[in-house]
Amino acid sequence: MNNITEQPSPYRHLEKMPVEDLLKNINKEDKTVALAVEETIPQIAPLVKSIVSKMKEGGRLFYIGAGTSGRLGILDASECPPTYGVPDNWVIGLIAGGDGAIRKAVEFAEDSITQAWEDLNKHYINSQDVVVGIAASGTTPYVIGGLKSCQEHSIITGCITCNPKAPVSQYADYPIEVITGPEFVTGSTRMKAGTAQKLVLNMISTTVMIGMGRIMDNKMVDMQLSNNKLVDRGTKILKNAFHLSYEDAHSLLMKHGSVRMAMKEHVDTQ
């Protein structure tokens, strides 16, 4: 395996570099990430289609990862309910070391090859579900062991890694390998690799939710109205869609508690 994410940074003596040059060079490297992600769209598309198919049958999407990768999976999963109004158990993020590892590193948690499967079983994982392992290096035992166990139980697997032909890809039915190259700070995969993983996760969850019918036109009609900003956004969606006054749109939204239900009621009564 060619572990590109651990190769030495092409930039030397960072401690002597002026702040402006540090920032410019980090940004220069970041500009390459979106292009690397673009190359993987043919790998992402079949995974998304498989997830949508399984979720339409009642399945769920799981992310498993350690460290930064695990936190990114949890972030993506936790944003689905407020954004798309879906149940908390549609998309579930699991991190090596448990929830405590979200804020603080848990030593050696990622080194267990059995813990991910144990964590998944707490959620009654089954063959209707899809599990995506996230590992920048592609060598994380927690992720590799989890995907291997999933395959042994006929559960569809995917992975997001930043090394070609990474070990984790061997246990992914749908491997996504975003080759981002050496990091600005050698081995600091929270940087380019983490950015790439975040972009891919955005693409997966957004496209899946569109496929699940949680978007109308380009609007988040199922978002949870959990703060004033979102209530205002929902009001403006209704206002613009039906040419209502702001006050009438707001009243309609408050009456039904969701943009989708308000739109349905308004159409039905016209």
C-alpha cells in the first residue's frame, strides 16, 4: 500500500515561514481538494443509489470512524434530522471510543478490530442497512474490522479513504478513494483529507435525502422549525411560493408546523 497521507509535506521549515505564507500555502493545498473529490464521483454515485434503495425498504445509513473521521461522520449524521426532518435513526454516526471521543481523544480506541461490530449491534444492525467506513489512512482497525464483519453478515458496505488501494477498500463494496496527497503538516489528515471526507459526506447525505423525497424544488420543506431563523426561512418559502403576505405565510406555517404540510393544505384549499 502506498500511504500517501503519511508522506512528508513538500513544505519545509514551517516554523520559519511568515504567517502570510503559511496561510497562502495552506489555502493553495486546499484548492486541490475539490478537484480530487470530483475524480471520485463515479465511485460515489453507485453507493448513493444503493443507500437510497435500501432506505426506501426501511434500512438505515451508518457511518463508522475514529478520530477526525469519526467526528465528521457524526457531524453529517446529526445534521440530517434538523435539515430534512427525518427520524434520528435514519442516519447514525459511530466513533471509536464512544460519544466521549467526540470531544476528547480516547487512547487506542481505534485499534480494536471487534468494537465497531459491537457498536453496530447495539443498534440492531441488519442486512437492510448500509455501513460506510471513514478512514483517511485506510488502515484503521476499528473501521476495517467493522466493515469486514458487515460483509460477513451480508450488509452493504462503503468507505471513504484518501489512499489508493487502502486496506479498508478491500472490505467495501463501494470504495471511495479521494487522493488528496501529502498534508501541509506531515500526517495531519484533519486538513486536506478531512476536508475531502466532509465534502464527500455532504454529497452522499444530500443526494440520499433528495432521493428520499425530502426536498421540493430546491427547498428544505421538511426542516425542523427549531429556531427563529428556520421559522423565518420557512415563512419566506411559503410567501414566495404562494405570493402571500409575510404575516399570512407565517400564520399558515405556525398552524401546520411544517413547510410541507402548510404547502399541501394551501394547495388543497385553492
